[in-house]
Amino acid sequence: MISVDQSVFIHIINFLFLIWALNAILYKPIRQILIKRKEKVSGLDQKIKTFLEDAEQKDLAYAAGLKAARAKGLKEKDVFLQSAAEEERKIIEQIDLKNQAIFAEVQVKIRKDAEAAKAALLQEVDVFAEAISQKILGRVVS
């Protein structure tokens, strides 16, 4: 049979001391390590979320910057094309003006040459007429 005597109280005190000692030596440090680990993991999760958000924002900013740069490049290209077209038009106008001036000079020269040739032929018309008449008639015409 089991008898309850003073040893029960010693066992209860021993059991309570054992619980207190295990709690102080083993359970409490393990719980603190687990709490620190949980805090560290949640901190890392938060950092990961922050980095992902930053990366997404930077990606959006990069895409916006790239789009803006392309738009600026297209505008500059259009400006250069307009400038080149204007320059081409000016050069063509200058060439046209030079060609018109050269054409006018050539026309004047041709007129002068034609008039000089006409004047030279008019002076020699009598000589040619007399030579032709002599050949046709076969005698000297006076």
C-alpha cells in the first residue's frame, strides 16, 4: 500500500525545483533563441518585401526613363530630319539658281554667236549669190 508521508512534500518540492531549474536553464534560453530567430526571419521577410518593391519601382522607373529617352530620341531625329530637309531644299535652290544663271549665260552666248554668224553670213551673201549664179548660169555675172 502507498503511504503519504513527509517524502511526498519533498518530492513535490523537488519536482517544483526541477521545473524551475529546467525552465531557467533549458526552456527559457531555447524560447529566447526561437523568439530571436522568428524576429530575424520576419525581419528578413520584410527586407525581401522592401527589396522586391524597390526593384519593381526601379524597373518601372527604368521603363519610364527608357520610354522618355526613346521619345526624346524620336523628337531629336525628327528635328534632324527637318533640318536636313531644309538644308537639302536650300542646296537645291542654290543649285537651281546657279543652273538658271548658267542657262541664261549660255542663252546669251548662243544669241551672240547666232547674231555674229548671221552677220558674217549676211556679209558673205553677195559673194555666195554671185558664186551660185555663176555655177548655175555657167558664166560670170556682173
